[in-house]
Amino acid sequence: MIKNFFLFLIKIYQLFLSPQKGVFRNIWLVNIPCRFNETCSEFAARNIQEKGFLRGGKLAMKRIAKCHPFSNNINN
């Protein structure tokens, strides 16, 4: 139940707000490409689907914490 709710929220984010894929991607003022091959939202959805809400959510949060321009860690 919780897993499906968060997967739904990730899908809504991807459809509308994502700077790479969303419907409104053209309104972002800066076009910064994603630093990872699999975007953070794709990574989060896959891990929550495969590993469950708690473990997949923890991995997603670690990934999102690395997703900034000053991070020199480019591994998953």
C-alpha cells in the first residue's frame, strides 16, 4: 500500500515536474543534464519496486543526497 503510493508520487513527478522528462521541462530556466545514467526518480522507482519501501527508499535517499553539482561521487 505505502509502496504503491510512493510509486504513484514518483510517476506524477516524472510526468509533470521532472526537468528531464516532465511535461513542463521547458519552463525550467536552467537546462542541467542529469549526472547519472538512470535518473534519480527512475532509480527510486526501480528500487522501491524491487526492494520494498524501506530499503528502496533508503537507497533512493542516498542517491538523491549525491545528486548535486558539488558531489565528486558519481557511483550509484
